[in-house]
Amino acid sequence: MAHKDTLGGWGDRGKAAYFLEKADIIVPKRREQLCFLMDLLPWPAKEPLRILDIGSGYGAIAEEILMRFTHSTLTCVDGSDEMVKLAQERLAKYGSRVQLRLADLAHSDWRAGLDGPFHAVVSGLAIHHLADERKRQLYLELFDLLAPGGIFLNDDMVAAPPLLKDRFGAIMQRDIQNQERAILGISRSMEEIQAEMKERLCVAPHHGHIAPMRAQLGWLEEAGFKSVDCFWKYLDLAIFGGVKEEKRAT
């Protein structure tokens, strides 16, 4: 039986390195997403937070948190050894404030040895790789790892409305061209860009796992989260999540 790739191809060194190099170009409104995610964390900058970053990749969200919340500590979990290596290089300057763990979110034992609870759990462009039933179970696991009053924020892909999917794709292609022009100062046809992305990213057939927003908000509520909502959305990219309510004294 063939080995099932639960990482969507992100264990490949070339793919991981390409995404590190090009994320600000190929992900529309990348900086806006990262900045808004930081703004949603409801604590003062000097609060000694304990934060869990799952599917942490090369450490983009982690570094934003470490810079914004200067007394915070992070535990970063990713299933790709190549991504963890890139994160080690990127986050080495933060020393003991960061702990990196290699574990696959597709399996429930990813939590083994985690020292919770956490003030916040964050994730970026990772959970959509999981099958829907695994997403539902993961949201339950994350709820258990949060301290009362803690927040979960997921910056991820969601399913586009079927009748608008082609239009969303066209707008996204335009955005990628515009971002490449602004960042690198070059203009290429979308055909050239798509050919490069197909070759370098070797897109895995994980898109069948991308779930609708409405369904995911429901799964978060089932898990016990309150104030569940979509806080930011652009095309099929969204930041959504919820809060673990503090128990009120009787």
C-alpha cells in the first residue's frame, strides 16, 4: 500500500524553500493577514503569554508574535521536517522563547508531551490540509489545550462559493501579479507565474479537504468555543476562530 502524504507535499525541501521565498507574493494580502492576526490577540504587548502555533511552517506567524509580544513564549508544531529546519534558522535569535516540535496534525498523538494550557492557539495555512472529520477532532483538541479566556485564531483557506469560484480565482491571479510587480519590480503573464508555481510547489490534491466557512464555524461551536466568527475574509482566505469562555464564579 502506498504511503499517504498527510502533509500535502510540504515535506519536500524545494517546495518549503520556495514558499518561504515567495509567500508575500503568492498569498494575496499576506502582510495584512499577519498584522490583523496580531491585532486580534487581546493582550498588552508586555503580557507574558504562552502561545501555541500549529502548522507553524517556517515561523512567519511565530516571528510576528515574538516581535509584537516581547515577553511571550511560543511552542511551534509542524509535521514537515524541512519546515521545522527553516523555522529553526528564522527563529534562532529568539533563543529559549521558542520551542519547535515535529508532529503531524493528521494524527491525534501530535499533542504528546505538550505543556499546556496556552493563552492562545494560532495557525496559518495549515489546517485545510486535513480531512474534515480530522478538523472537527482537532478543534476539540485545541479547546482542551486553551486556558479559560484563551483564543483560537485560524488564518486559512476556506471553500469558495461554487458559482463564484472562477471569479475568485481570476482576482487572486491579478493580485499575485500585482504583488510580484510591487515587490520584485517585474511584470509577467499569469501563465508564466502559474507554470512556475506548478513546477516549484508541485500542488498536491488536497483541495478536496478545503471546507466551507459555515461548516467550520459550526465545528468550533461544537467543540465548545464561544464568540465564534469570521474576523477577516478576502476571497477564499479567512481568519476565523473563537474564545474559550472563562467560568463565572457562582
